[in-house]
Amino acid sequence: MKEKASEVLALLENASSIPLDEAAGRLGVGRSDVEESLAELARLGYSVEVSEDTAELKGRTDLLLPYELSRHLRTRFIGKDARHFDTIPSTIAAAKRLAEEGDPKGLHGTVIMSEQQTGGVGRLGRMWASPPGGIWATVIMAPSIPVERLFMITMAGSLAIARAIRREYDIGALIKWPNDIFIGSKKVAGLLQEVSTDGDKVNYVLLGMGVDANIDLNELPDELREIATSLDLEVGAAIDRPRFLARVLKELELRLLQLESGEYDTIVQEWKSLSLTMNRRVHVKTLKRTFKGEAVDIDNHGALVIRKDNGRIEKVIAGDLFQL
């Protein structure tokens, strides 16, 4: 959104209606500039009625715009710099390009958002369906966390989404290890983490998240329709996506600060309390092996502890998990 359009929008928000000439005078611009800004607001989905040379805001956009996010944001740094796209191949690819070309520390907390992705990527390079109506975003971070603890950022992100769902909508969302959020038996969100390190130095961490907020399940591939759900279906009403994302970012920042303070056990214990996986029989597939057993614990690095059928203990930090 152009700066002038945001200023016109701010005037409309603070008054039930405002004459165009008054708006121009208050902003120190010409009336044609105000009219141009009103046209941009309409293009972005705001409902603005102009009658007798007076403008009135009738309805907000349903786009996930930085301006709308900022109205709800209650963070210190995450989301203060937010960048929006109508369509993009992948928010995590765009974030990676920014981090590689710029200063990751200067980008700490930057959020890349898109209305849809044409090349969304999930774990192990799988396609991630990203139709309009979802929340497709990546957070760029340069955290002060030891390399061996970086997986816990995925845990923090999972907690952030699950807690946001619970606190905003009073729905019992749970976490399926390692990165999926479920409501009942259906997946509603997932995360993907990419890291860049140089020895013990953390260059940056990218945390991609996808939330089925207001999506039409018919737009998902056939194999996903029976195992996925959308927040609007669970709530029974359309989701205010900027408000929900702002809540997720607040919850994420809280847990990121806990990790930076060394409160690893706090994250692990909260994760266990919201786990869909603990004390369940599971089938695990990693790049090198496959086995069955019972998920008995999470260690303080975020690894899932499995008691295999042969009685041996195995720790898994990455892989596919199927609950039996």
C-alpha cells in the first residue's frame, strides 16, 4: 500500500466520514491525490463509498496486508517489517534470497507474506498446496541460540500456532511431531525450517508456516482433502487473518525469547502438554531406516525419544512419523 493511501485510510478510520477536500487539506495534497488513493484502497479490497464529495469506509479488505497486520501486532520486533505479495512461488525462497543478499541481523523478525504460493514447499521437498485464503508466511530470524538447539525454533513455532488457535477460538489444537498442527484428526497447519550456519555460528533461520485459515478444501489436491481442515470450518465463521497472524507472531516471539534466555525445558514441557504424539505407538521413517515403537519423551534438544519394539531407545530429530 502506498504511503498516501495509508494516510487516507487512517483518516477514514478515525472519522465516520470525511469530505474529500478536507482530507486533501489535512494531508497537504491535492484532491486528485485523495481520489487516486481511494481508488488504490478499492483495488486492495477496502469498501469505500463516495457520496456528495464525502468518503466513508464501509468495510475492510480481506487481504493479509502489512497495514492490517500492524493494527493487531503486539510484538517487540517480529512482524514490524512485513512484506506482502499477491502471488509468489514460495515465501521461504523469497526470505532466503533476502537473507543471502542482505544482513540477516538487520532482517531479524522480518515477515514475508503471500496470498498464495505457486511453488510452496513442505518437508523433504514435498509440494505444499497454498491456495488463496490461507496464511502463507516466513519469518526471518538471526537468533542467539546454539546451533544444536535450532530445531527448537520449529517447536516454538508449533506452540505459537497451537496456542493462537486455542486462545483466539477456544479450539483444542494439538501438535503432531515434528511440525504439524491438528484439530481433531485433521491437519490445519504446518511449519518448515531452513537454517544457515557456519560452524558454531548461526547466520539465519527461516521459519515458514502455512495455516489453512479460510481456504476452500476443494482447491486442495485429492489426497489432502480427507486429512485437512480449515480454521473457518472449525470456527464456523471467516477468520480475520491479520489478527490471527499477529497473535501467532506474538506467541512465537515470546517463545523465541525464552529460547534465547536458555529456557529450553520450558519449551519442551509446554510442547509435551500439547502433544498429539506422546505415549502413542508410531511408525518412523528416516532417510536411513524405518522402525516402529512408542513415543515416550522429547529430549531437551527437541528430539523425539522412541522405545522401539525391540526395547531399544532411539532418538529422532528428523523424519516422517505415522501414528498407529
